[in-house]
Amino acid sequence: MQLEAIPVPSVAAQTQQLDIHLSLNFNEHWEPLLGGRVKFGLQGGTLKLSLENCEIPVASRQLVGDFALSSIESSTEVLLNESQHENAENLDDTDGTLCHVSTVGDDTKPAWIFSLKRGKPVLKGLLKSAKIGGFEAKPLRIAAVFEVAKEDIYLTDAEGLWPHDITPNQHSVLERILTVYLQANKLQPALSWALLSYNLPAVEAPEVEIVAEAEAQLQEMVDRIISAETDDFAELAKIANLNPAEDFAGGSLRGTSLSAVDFSSANLPGANFRGANLNDADFSDANLQNSKFGGADLSGAFLGNADLSGADLYRASLALANLSGADLSGANLLEVNLTNANFSGANVESARFGNNSGLAEDVKLNLQQRGAIFETVDS
């Protein structure tokens, strides 16, 4: 992360203006851990500014909306600080992702929330020299921090941390243990920090508190999950001191066996359930915004009043599923098995259907009348 002040011409001859520009470099990172290493990236995060002797009103903030991150090239090395240079081998020339940026906070402590919109599993690419404010050239100081919550962190690889023959349920819980550990012990008080001072003295970066016994406790927990005599997801989560209804937001539950699991009122936006067995699962009143269910078996699942807006259900099975009152706005239901699925009272505005097995013509017509989009899918 880098802040830059760029002088600009001013209408008033006696004053000078400064435009403040922000550059952010998103990429995956390998972190040594427990004798092995883990690779992670971000699905989102929050940029917070602390302003001294200047303000950025909400109405003047231009860093809002959808932004395509540019591909990472060798020329971006000017943005890397010393610690990032150690991981420069992770840079490549792949295309960047698309992220959505919204803004919160007051005039002296503005904040911007970044979230992955589409593209790769994690944010990857460069937001280069985006203007965040303009000020009169007077003494000022801007401190920037980029903070991440556990739901913002997504593990993409791991080496030397556990046997290859663990089950998907064990793998999911182990990944979440590592995510919680990284967020609490490696990424606090912030993932990245930058300071811009203009005619004011600089201040020191916040110190990172190292908890020596935390990694030993992590190793003990990993060993307990690997040696557990059960593969029941709820039991494994209990051993790991994780709450299945909250701690897996943004996490990977790919290929897990979660038949008849109770996720009612769960808060799991952005969770990845691709290929999972979720038949007869209870997701009533759950927050599943932008979650991924590609190829998952949701036969007989109860999704009443669930928020599935923006969810990806491509080639999933919703046979006999109850979606009454669910929010499916903007969801992807292409090639989904919809045999006897219940859509009564569901919001299907801009939901994408197509090549759906088990969908009666009268139900299709009703969904279209309620705003659903039916696309032609190549077989």
C-alpha cells in the first residue's frame, strides 16, 4: 500500500492544492507455519484513514463502485515494501480481478470496504494511483491501515501441515483453524500500513504483538482434528472451538458431508460449498449472500427466507428444496435440478435460469413474470 501527494494547479494564485492518491497491490502470500507453509489471499478488507488537519466528506469520495484491478507486472515493484520483496516470487502477469468498493466513516476517519466481485477466488492485481481526496497544501498527516477479518482471508494452498488422506470435513475445519490463527496472530493490528506527512513530523507504525504460545496451541489443535475418531462436521467444529453458524463465513466447505446439518439463521456470506452434500440441510433464515454451491446436493434442503442474493448454484441440485421467501436476486441457477422445488414468495429478480431439469412450464412462466431471466445454455 502506498499514499502519494501530487501538487495540482489551483484557481487561487496564493494557494497550492494536493491530490492524494492511493495504490494497493493485492496478491497471494506464502506464510511459514508449523514446519510447513500456507498460501492465502484476500476476498476483501477495509481501508481506514486517520486524517489530521484535513477532511474527506462522503460526497467527495471518488473511490466508490466497481474497479478492475490491473494485472501485476514487474513494474509494480516500486509499490513493494521490504517485507513484500521477500515474496516477490509470487508475482505473475495474470489478469487482475474485479472488486467492489463502498465507503463508510465520517469526514476525518473515512473508510472503504473492498470485496471480491468476480474473477479469481481472491483479489489479485493492482489498484494504481486512485484519487481519494484533494486538499489545500497545508500541514497535514494521513495514516492508512488495511484491516482484514477472518471472512476476508481465503486459503489457496498448504504444504507440510497435515496428511494427504484427511477427509473433506477435516480439511475444511483445519483450514478454518489456520485462518482464525492468521487473522488473530499474523495480521494484527493491520495487514498493511502507510503514512503520508506534509510539513508535519512522521509517526511510527503500530507494533505487532507476538504471542509465543499461540503457535504451540495451534499445533495441538491441528493434531486433535487429525486424530479425531469422528468425521461429523459439527463434532469436529466443536473440537476446534469453532461455531459452524458464524466462523465459516467466507471459508471453504468444498466437498464436505453436511447432510441434515442445522445452519438455520447462520451468517455465512461468501462461503464455498462447491460439491458439498447438503441434502436435507436447514438453511432457514441464513445469510448466504454470494456463496458458492456449484455442483452441491441441496436435495430436500430447507432454504426458507434465506438470503441467497448473488449466490452461485450452477449445476447444483435443488430437487424437493424449499426456497419459500428466499432472496435469489442475481443468483446463478443455470443447469440446476429444480424438480419439485418450492419458489413461493421468493425474490427471483435478475436470477439466471436455464437448462433446468424438473422445471414445469407453468412454474417457468411464473418465475419469468417475477423477474427471473432464462438463458439459452449450450449443451
